[in-house]
Amino acid sequence: MATQFNAEVELRKNGKTYATYGLYGGAPYSEIEYLNQPITPKENFLRFMNRQDYEWVPDSYSDYYEITTEINPDIKAMGYEGGVDAFGVEWEALETGMPAMVRPGNEKITDITDWRTIKIQDPRTWGWEEEGKKYKEIVDHTRPIRGWITTSLFERLIDVMGFENAASSLLEDPDEVKSFLQVVTDYNLKIVDLYHQYFDLDVIVISDDWATQLQPFFSEQVARDIFLPFLKQISDRVHSYGYKFGIHSCGNGLKHIPVFIEAGIDIWQFQENAVDIEKALTMVGDKLILEGYWMMPAGLDEKGQVEFMKNIFDRYCNEGKLTIAFCDENFMVSSFIRDNAYILGRKVVNK
């Protein structure tokens, strides 16, 4: 049972922090004010994940401390200024202000059988020991600490080949795809090991979009035959260190939930406007936590913002299967939004 909510006490502010170490690809981050919560966000998150009594619905943004270290060239290249990633792919900054992209026609290879020509950096050469020392001086251990691997399996295939070539290779030469993905997986496993050696984490998340807003890029069978074994290798390594394992996968990935579960994924960071959330909550059972982010409709006053958030909490947050966060139309989290999300998250549990 949750403790009785006391707004006057719990909303007292006690300093501020930023929820990230590194620039998260150059993205701006909102400051997060410390609240006087009955337990730390880390303890609350771990209770929630372990299906124990928790005090509030975890905030997918404000409760985490993100590790997006820019010694990893992938994180820097895929940010807002672009650059060259660890596989030698060049990313170009966009005039739109969105994160960098790979210019079409500038692929490293067009035939999957040429993947052995790609020179891949060894993550062990990136200076993790010094970076870990810097991190330990400033990290907020009251929050669950989450390390990011920004490109995993299908996305890496797209990065080096372009989407059309990558999609075709899944059908035309799956064995060569698997050979390449094993090398990609070995690369990612090294990053997992280095995170464990130098950073005190609670969660590791990979990014791998598997769907458009309408439907998956490939069938469940392709996901199971080609991607599942490699995802499971990463999951097993993450779990061997006692961490939770998450995947950021945008689009309507509803049909991939069984694969995520079989791979041992604990958290699916999904795209709220592309997924039938009620159906997803039914499908995940007690095997997978959904992590959602909602952007406020433009022009809402504070009353409208509270009504918008309350509707989401009332619809989706009563079963302990979803963590939640909100931002305004500029991707920023105001003190008002954060406070009221916390109030609503406490009230759900107090019911």
C-alpha cells in the first residue's frame, strides 16, 4: 500500500538537476526540481518494475538519470550537429532543427555481402575509465540510471545500406544479414560490458525502430527469425549484470510485442500516437512495461493541461503496466507539468 499523499509536504522543492549526463545528441533538457517524495525515484522505479508496492506512477522523463556519453561517436553523430559514427557512416545536420540524418545515396554499402568492408571502431578505445570518473562526480544516484545504445540492429542495417537495400536484404540474403548482425551485436555487447565496468546503471536501453505509424516494417516471422536471437544475446548480457533492459522502438509495433517479450525485454518505450494502448496493455500481461511520452496539444492553458494529463492517467495507469511523462509543444517539461504529473501519479496509487 502507498503512503497517504501529502501535497503540501511532497511538493516542497529542494534544488534542481538535469536528468542527463551528456547532451543526449545535443538535445536541450529541462531542469528537474527535486521534490520531497516519500521514497527516492530510484526505489520507486525498482519497486514498480519488480511488481512491488510503489508510491507513484514513475515519470518516464523526470525520474530517470540518462547516460548519453559522447565518447560514443554514434550518440554524437546522430545528434543535432551530425558527424561520423562508429561504423564510418556520415550524418548531416538538418536545417529543420531536427536530429541529423544520413543523406540518401551516401550509403557505405548497397549489397549486404559487402558488409566485411566496413571498418568498425572498437568501443574499448573510447576512454571509458576517465569518462566514468567524471560521471561519478555528478550523477544523481537518487534516480534510476539509464545508459543508452542509440542504434541496435535494424537501424544499423538501415544506416549502412539505406532503407530500401536493408529491407531487400532481409528477404534476399538473410544469412548474410545475420552474419552482419552478429558483428553488430558483438559491438553492442562490448558497450554493455563497458557501461557495467565504469557506470553504475539500473537500466540499459537500445534504440531500434521496427515500424511506421501504420504497421511494422517486417513480419513477426522475420523479427523472430532474424532479429530475436541477437536481441536475446543483448538482453541476456544486460540481465547478467542485474539491470533492466529496454527498447526504444517507434511506430505501430503492436505485432512485435510477443517478440519483445520472448527476447526478455523489460520496457518498451513506444510511440503513443501510433499504438492501440488498450490492446498493448492487454498483450503485455505482466511480462513487459510500457513507457509512454505525451506531448501537450498546443495552446492549452494550465487547466487544460491538467485535464489532458488526468485523462491519460485515468485511461491507462491503473494496472501498474505503464510509466508516463508529459511535455509541452516545445518538448519542454515545465515545473507545472511535472508537479501535476506527480500529483496524478500519486493519486492513482492512493486509490
